[in-house]
Amino acid sequence: MISNTEQPAANEPMTPQMRLSVMQNRHRSIDQQLHELQAHPWGDRILIQRMKKEKLRLRDAIERLRDELVPDLDA
């Protein structure tokens, strides 16, 4: 059986770097979906609004996690 060392097992805890990578990938995916939806004038406006809010929530979470990962130089 071939083991993929890049993918953690489902019961393995994710490192902060792994969480950051997952959130960044999701953020890019939402951004791409938004561009596709907004290209059509008949796009679902409620869905677009929800996706924009999710993208902003992810951006904030990414920034918080980056702040945790990068040591404070003033300390």
C-alpha cells in the first residue's frame, strides 16, 4: 500500500502551517468562483454576497493565523 506523506490522516491534528495553507486555498477558490459568477449579469446576488462574506472571514482568519506564526519583533 502506498502512503501519501503530504496528506495527514483524518485523526491527525493539523499544524498551524497546514491550517494556513488550507485557508489560503479556500480563499483563492472562493475568489475564482466569485469572478466567474460576477462575469454573468444574471448571477445569483445572494450567493455572491454570501461568498464575499466568507472570503472576508477567511482573510481575517488568515491574518490572525499569520500573526500567531510570525514572532512579534517588539517583544
